[in-house]
Amino acid sequence: MQEQTVTRRTFVLLGTMGLAAGLFGCGGKETNSQAAGSEPSTPKTAQKTPTIGGWEVNTEEPASVLTTEQQTVFENATKEYAGLEFKPACTLGTQVVAGVNYAFLCLGMPMTSDAAPGWYVVVVYKDLQNTCEITSTKQIDVNNPATTNEAAPEDLVGGWSVAPEVFDAKTSIPGDAATAFAKASEGYEGTPLSALALMGTQVVAGTNYRFLCASKPSTPDVNSQLYVADVYKDLKGAAEYTNVDSFDLLAYV
């Protein structure tokens, strides 16, 4: 895992966010990482499939769904950045301080051939004079992303606010993965999910897909929440969620 942290300011958190509806994980196919979860709302019996290989990072360039303001902030912060070339997919959250912090989900592309690409949370600070800078970058380990089902949503985001519009983000998901996600969502009885990015795939007797997702707020005064969702597509094309866990944003900001 490649990680770079720049000295950060001491911020004063000004906001708290509402609670979102909980999600339940489903028992399913074996992968290289196992996350805690509760019983699914509709129990299923599934034969575990031996893992053939580990998770492979999806390196398809994401289609940015940033707002005009977010795009300007990101470009101003990265124009003189020396290191990885970051390709933003969406804004995971914002935090009001003496200015604003932005947490961008990005695909990090190495400038040299001896390094591997990966998915990152890139934090950008915009001060009151609109000066923007990267304050931290942290890679998401696709094999073992920071998740939990044992903490309340506010404990996973602190003073960060996940914008409700992130649920409707039209990110670029490869065709086969998008089809599998749509099929899995048809029979899912938990909180509706929107895929923000395909982080990786895993070849089994079929294919596992690992998505970073947002949930649809249950009411207008409740913020979206972030989740890691695993979808299994069998050799006949049938697909189902096998695990859904809350994404721990604070582990990356």
C-alpha cells in the first residue's frame, strides 16, 4: 500500500450528521477478506466457492462526477502536486472548518512503471481565501478496506458530511460489473445503494465485484452513508449481494 501524508491543520469540527438506515450483510461466496455482518433480511443458502485469486484493482479511468466548484478545488490543489496522477471519481464528503475539507475518491496512477495504480481518498483543504492544497492521501486496500457493522454511522464520519446527491452520482462502472450490480440490487431488501466506483474484481467460479457505494437517505434531513458492497455473479449470469459493510471514512481522512 502506498501512502503519503502531508502535515495537516488542526481543524475544529462544526457539524454532526444524521443517522442513516442500517444495512445487513448477506452470507455468500468466500473471498480473501471477511467482514462482520448480521443475518440477511432474506436468508439464503449458498455454496462457498474456493478463491482462485486475490482481488485485482480496477484501473479503468473513472468518469468524474464532481460539481463545477469541486472540480475547481481539485484542479487547484493538484496542479503542482508531484507524485501520483489522481483521477477523481466523486466527492465522498465535506467538512466545514475554517474553510472546507473535501474527501475525493480517486484512482491514483503512478508516474513510473515500477509502481501499481490504486484507489485513494485524497483530502483537499480550501481556506477562506480559496487557496487549495492536498493535506493527505491514503490508499484503500481493495483486499481489506476499512469497514465495520458495529459502529453508528456518525462514528464513521465524525464531522464529515456525505452529500445526499452522491447517491445519484453517475460514475463510470464497466458494463459487466454494472449489469451484475443492477441484478443484485433487484432482489436486495436493504437500504438502496448506488455504486460510486468498482474498486476491484476477484475471479472465482464466476466473479466477485467489490463496489464503494452510497446509500439513499431515508428522509430529506438524513445524509447518505458510505458502504463497501460485494456482489457475486455466477457462471450463468445470476448475481447477488454477498456482503455489505459500512465504509469507515475516518480511517482515510
